[in-house]
Amino acid sequence: DCAVASPATVSRLGVVWIPPDALGIRPPIVTWMGKYTLEGMSDELKETLMGLFDQTVEKTIYFVRRNCRESIPSMDNNLVASLCRLFQSLFTVEAGVDLAAPDIA
């Protein structure tokens, strides 16, 4: 784990290490949207979904940090990754998602 490695060790490995909190929460969401959204999802629906992430995720993480106690401490990007995986497991054809439905943008 590079978080606990000395700078000399990281240098010998030949990697550039950026602390997870330096990236923010948007990159994992953008990566997930690019790789795992359903085929056939319109660009408009993708933009709407990304807008919902933008409106709610940071506020929700702030709420969790201020009002909840975690039994195992987590990083913000881990919470975002878990949210994306949860959403991915629910947003499937098998779960009843129909992109051809008239009420889907």
C-alpha cells in the first residue's frame, strides 16, 4: 500500500502515487459511467444520471461524515465505488430496467 510506504520505496517502484482524496469523487463516477452503464442508454439519460450523482453524492458523503459512525473507517472514493457497484447491480435488465420504456428519457 503506497499510503504507508516511504517516498524512497515509492520512487524505487517507479510509480506516481496520488492520495485518493486528492482526486475527488468525480473520476470514479466518470470511469464507472464509461464502462458499466447499460448498452442502449441514451446520452440524455447518461447526462441525467451524471447530474444526479453531481447533485447528491458530495452532500450525502458530507452527511455521512457528520452524522454517522462507521465501524470500519472508509475513504470517500471507496464510498463512491461502493455506490457505483450497488447501482450497477440494481440497474440491470434482470432487475426490470427497460430502456425502451416510454418514461425513460
